[in-house]
Amino acid sequence: MKIISTILALCLLPQLLYASVEVKGLRVWTSPEDTKAVIDLSGQVEYKLFQLSNPPRVVVDITDTTLNKKLKLKSNPVIR
């Protein structure tokens, strides 16, 4: 039984370590030519990037992360 528990713990360890990535911040700035966004993370993550319409928007779906605090965003007309 201890061997099974040890094997299970070793199999889950990478997932537990991977889930410890924190979203530390979000920076957005707009210029006449474009808008840029930077997501500050404490480590590497897997993500999906896609677009939705009505209204048009870009989505970054980041898996296995947590927020370390409430994100505070400065007023920016492109963020709703």
C-alpha cells in the first residue's frame, strides 16, 4: 500500500508544482498603432489564445494558475 501511495504521489507531483504558477500582474498600454498586454507570471504555463466576436475580443486561457492578489488596472479604453 505504501508503494502505491508513493507512486501516486510521484505521479501527481509535477501537476502540483505546475499548479503553483501565479498571475502576478497585467500591464496594458495603447498607442496610436496598437494595444499591447503583458501578463506577468511566476513561471511557465500552458495557454490557448483565440478570438471571439460580438463584441470582438482576444482571449488568453491560462491553465493551472492562481491570482496572488486582485489585479488593479489603470483606466484604459480597450479594457472592459
